[in-house]
Amino acid sequence: MSGNAEFSLNDTAIVSVSAHHAPEVVTSASFDERLMPTFERLGTQPGLLESLAGITERRWWPEGFTFTEAAAEAGRKALAAAGVKPDQVGLLVDTSVSRDRLEPSSAVTVHHLLDLPTSCLNFDLANACLGFMNAMQVAGMMLDNHQIDYALIVDGEGSRQPQEKTLERLSSPESTVADLFAEFATLTLGSGAAAMVLGRHSDNPGSHKIIGGINRADTSHHKLCVGTLDQMRTDTRALLDAGLDVSKVAWVDAEEYDWLDMDRYIIHQISAVHTSMLCERLGIDVNRVPLTYPKLGNTGPAAVPLTLAQESESLNPGDRVLCLGMGSGINAMALEIVW
């Protein structure tokens, strides 16, 4: 079962991780208010975003502020926190799901905005909500092989456009109860940006070593959540069940890693239901799982680094941290860090 899906890193570490928050706070109550005529027409109840998903608010970027600008600003913060100059960066990976275009890559714009050197390899890595963690593995392999000295991973996500489009569709007289449930997950999304600088642990005193991790997939579920910037339709219950099943497979296969007593579990922030069920399924102490979804919503691949950035000041040297990510498709990943 192992193959290429389990990996270890020898000398890769997190030098810095930074968050860049969108400024406009948008409450779930405001969504309910906009959809009240639809709720009344269909005989359904408002308040599910708060009572079921546990999301009271999320954030939006201002009109005209691009995903690449958000990613670049997070990258700028991470470089400053790491004390790493742009000309030291050998790899830039943009893992954003949100994008304004098909071509060229988002990475080239971030590369330009940060004035990175011509020698800096740059590309996008997309894998739904798992892209950022995948990029950590890819960058780690390059660092261990001394192909680069520093890697910068960035992510910028925006939920304004898909949520405005969704609210517009659901407010129409033609919308149905089935439409409400199919597009419910879209309203749980949030906007945010995060970035991480990786380097060699031996070269960066005080950095946080990445030990390794495990990946598992069940791509028979690739149609459960399909989205664009204008619309995302999700079989929420089926996606939840399938994701938990894949996570459990990975967890069982990783018994040798002794992940049952970590100091902190940084999980992908989806909802209250997902968090409680994941902790129950894997036997994780819910008190060791910090939450950001109540105020930020589901920020996609930015969720894990955003949450890790929030927790970084309260972690102590030697603390064991496990990042747990899940991406529709479905892929699941666990990655261990010694702080």
C-alpha cells in the first residue's frame, strides 16, 4: 500500500509561515437575509450556515483586488518574516484554486510582483484544497536534493464572485430545494491568502523540521464536487462520507508513525460537522484542533497554512504538529512537523 504515497524528508524545514487576511467581513446572517424570500417560498429554514456548518462569517477581498495580489502580499510577509531576500528564492509555487485566467500561470504574476530572480523556477500546482500541502512535499524533495536553497509557496483565494453568483441564482423564482442543497457548500467558502518559506533545517536555526507524511486517493469520487468561479455544485453528504473514508484509510496505513498523541492537529477547515466527525473517526482529541473556519470559512488550500500561522506563536520548540488535508477528487494527506 505504500509505494510513492509515503514520503520522508531529511533536512527540510518551515522557516516562516504567514497569513494575509481579506478586509471585508461578510456574515452568514447577511446571506440568510438575502435568501429569506427563497426560504419562505420553499418552506425551508435559514441559519444552517451557523447551526450546521458553524460558520458565522467569512471575508471578501475588495472589488478589483486580484488573487495574485493576495498571494503576492502573503509571500512578501513570509519572506520578511524569514529574513530571506527575493534573490535567494529558487522555487515559487502558487497553489491557488482561485484564478482569473487559464494562461499564463498565476505564479508568473506573483514572481513579477515579488521581483524574484530569473533563476527562480515558478509554476502553479493545483489539487483542489490539498495543493499547498502537495507543494510542501515537492519543495522538500528539491531542498533535500540541494537543487534550491529556499522555496516560497503562496496561495490566494477569493469567495466573493462565486458567492455573489450563487446568491443571485438562489434568489431567483426558479430556484429549488435541490439547488439550495447543491450550492450550500459554496456559501461556506471564505477569502484569504497564506505563504510559507521552506529551507534546509541545517541552514536555518530555529526552523521547524518537516518529517514526512502520507497520501491516499479514491478518485472514484471525482464528480462529488465540481466548481468554477461562477458555480460550485456539491453532494455535501456524499463528499463528507467519502472524504472521511479516505482519511481513515490513510490513518490506518500510517499506524507506524505514532500520530495519536500529537501536540497540535492542523486540519483543513471545512465545517463544524466535518471537524467533529473527522476527530471521532480518527480518534483525535478535539481540544488539540485549533479552528479558523468560524470566522474565515473554508479558504481552500490556504486553510492549513492560515491555521498554522495563527497557531505558530503558541507552539513550543519540539512540539509535534500534524497537518491533515483533504481535497475534492478525493485526495487526503497527512504531514508531520516538529516545531
